[in-house]
Amino acid sequence: MTRRRKRHIEPPEDHNRWLISYADFITLMFAFFVVMYAISSVNVGKYRVLSDSMSEVFERKGAKQSTSELTEDNSNSSLPISVGEPATTLVEPIILEHFITAEELRDAEISEEVLEERRRLGRIADQFESALESFIDNDLVVVKKNDLWVEIEIKSEKLFASGDAALQSKATPVLKKISEVLQTTESVIHVEGHTDNIPIETIEFPSNWDLSSARAVSVVHELIFNGINSARLAAVGYGENHPIADNKSVAGRFKNRRVTLVLISNSLARYGAKDNAQMKQVDE
């Protein structure tokens, strides 16, 4: 006899299972708000005790003050509490007989040797201004003073023809005057040539560098001819790289074409006449 296999019946799906999760969520939210309320609530009893204690302290402080110092409005708790005795003695300013200026303080920190070098350069500048007065008045020469050097600026038109590095005859008087002053000094002299920004491209001068350098060398040769020790001289060509005026105008280019003699302070010079003298002693 054949047995029939029992048929497996699936239990019906429960559609209310979400109620369990929802109940747990509501419980957690309730606990959270209870904790927040407990934290935010003010303990009225403790607050009252603290307020009474503070009032008692301020009342004791007010009782210690003399009645003569109290006013009718001293009962107002917003008034500040005075601490210590008020200062009654005024501090009198100290009058200095001589106030040291910033310039005097700076000079006091500089050695006497440096100050003497500054004074020496100042005297040299005054000598140049006196010797070159006529050229300065005609705006052909400018003398500039500095703590570390003296600068004599000569307009290029006074020395050279356009695009040329050979000295003109009218350059002789001004260079002779300059040489007379230089013979009274021992400073190193840098002769600097400058041009405008107009390009030059010739067989003799391929660029403004070549032209400015050649002009500086021509002035150096003239100074040597006038008796200046060659060990004190240096020729430098800057081309158009250091203008003192705008090259866009004719007047600006005129100012930029110049030769400058710079007398360097002995503290800055690497080589000088003394070096040449020492070399001669070694050769002997």
C-alpha cells in the first residue's frame, strides 16, 4: 500500500514585523530626549545657593569701606569694586639736557675710520664742483655725492661724435680739469660708458655694448695721458642697460648717452695704487 507524502504548507507572511523596529526606534528617541532634558534643566536649588553666597561676599566688602567714601548710590551692585589704594603721587618727567638723535646714534656706532672716509669723499666732491663749475652751469657735467663714492657724469656729446668712440678736441678741457683733481686723491676710479637704446651695428661696433666699452676705454687712456696711475682705473661698458631717463624721447636719449667717473671708497675698492706699489717692491 502506497503512503502519500504530506504536503508542506508555507506559513503566511507576517506584514507587521516593522512594528518591532519602529517600537525600538521610538524607545531610543524617548531615552535621548529624556537625557537632553536632564542636561539642560537648571538646578534651581544650587543656583539659589550660589546667588546668596555671592551677595553675602559683596555685602561684606561694602561694609569694610568707610562711610565717608560711600555715596547714596553705592547700593547699586553694578558699581566696580575698588582694589587697593588710589595712586596720589604724580611721576615727574625726567628732562634730558641733550637728546641723542637717530643720526647721532648711527654715527656713534660707526668707526672713526669710516667717518673720515666719508668726510674725505665729501671734500673731493666739493673740489670737483669747484673745478667743473662752468661745465656744471652749462648742464654738461653733474657731480653726485654719496657716502661710498663720488660720481662725475659727463654728457656723451661733450666727448664723442655720434656713433664714435674717439674723443673730440672739446673733450680735452673737461678731462684735464678732472685729472687735476684726481691727482690729489688715491681713490680707485671706475669709468663707465652708457648709451641709449637705439641699436648700432657697424663693423667697428657690432652693438651698444661695444660702443659703450670703447668710449670708457678712450676716457681711461686720456686720464692716463694726463698722469693718472693706470692701477687706479677700470673701464666698464653698460650699453643701454642702465638708463636715467626715458628713451622714448629725444631729451631722454640725450641724458642716457653719457660717461660716468665713479671714485670708489677705499673700503669698497679691490685694487688701487697701493697694490701697484707693492708689486714693484716684490719685483725689486
